[in-house]
Amino acid sequence: MARRRGFTLLELMISVLLISLMVFFISQGESVLRSAADTMQRANEAQQSRQKVLDLLVADLLQAQRVSVLSGREYDQLYLHGTRHSLYGRPKAEVVYLVRKPEQTLMRLESAEAITLPIPSGRLTQTHHLLITEALTSFKVYIAKEEARCSALLYIDRREEELPLLLELGLLNHDAC
């Protein structure tokens, strides 16, 4: 009886089929992993963006000499008088968080002088504008003043986020309220 050398055609076809199936399932798994990684990257970037906004708001609120909340038909304002937290190197800055209702945007305005709306054209170059977020459905600030404590409650709701941000912040400067 002669000894066989090599594989039969049927054995080669089965091995090619098995290798093809393994490559197919591995590529599908890689596609799912890549999609999950992209989703996690977007969620991480959104979380970092929220954290930056939150850090900016907290730093501004904690270092303000006085806080006032103003509401109007076209915009709401969180006015931080004399804050030592300046993004542009000022020793004391006037900062306004402005919610433009028609556009549903939140902006941060900073100037060395008091900010009045609308900003006169001659003072536009002296006022720094920073767009914080768009697609804003609600931005509310509630100030509470008790005997020994002053606190601010922030409520921020955006369309893209499932849960709104709710933050209670004890203000160290009792005169801020």
C-alpha cells in the first residue's frame, strides 16, 4: 500500500472555509470593539467638557465679591462682581454668565468694568466673550442666604445630556449674596 503525501482537495476546502469563518468573526469583533471605543471616546470628551465648564463656574463663584441673578425676556444673567478668577489676567474682573434664550446658548463675558447689556459698540473690544455651550434648555441659579451661610444652587440642562447638572455650592464670602 502506498503512503499518501499531502491533503485531499476536500480537506483543503474545509480548512480554507474554517480560516475564512475565523477571519470573518474576528473582523466583526474588531468592528464592534472599534465602535465601542468611539462611543466611549465621545462620552469621555463630553464628560471632560462638562467638567471644564463646572470648574470654571465654581472658580468664578467662589472668588466673586458679590453675586446677582437677573432675568429678562431675551436673556438671563448670572453676574459675578469683582471676581478674582480672571481668564485674562485681571486682578478683579466683572464676569457675566449670559443665557441667550432665543439661541439657547450660554456665554461667559469678562471685562475690567461693569458689563451692561446690550454691550455698547465702543466697549466690545474690552469685553471678552467665551461660548460655553449650545443646545441649552435650562440654566438657573438660586442664591440662598442664611445667618451663617450663603450658598448657590446651579441647575444646568442641555438637550444632548440625559441628566441635568445640579450643584450646590457654599460661598465662603457671606457678603457675596
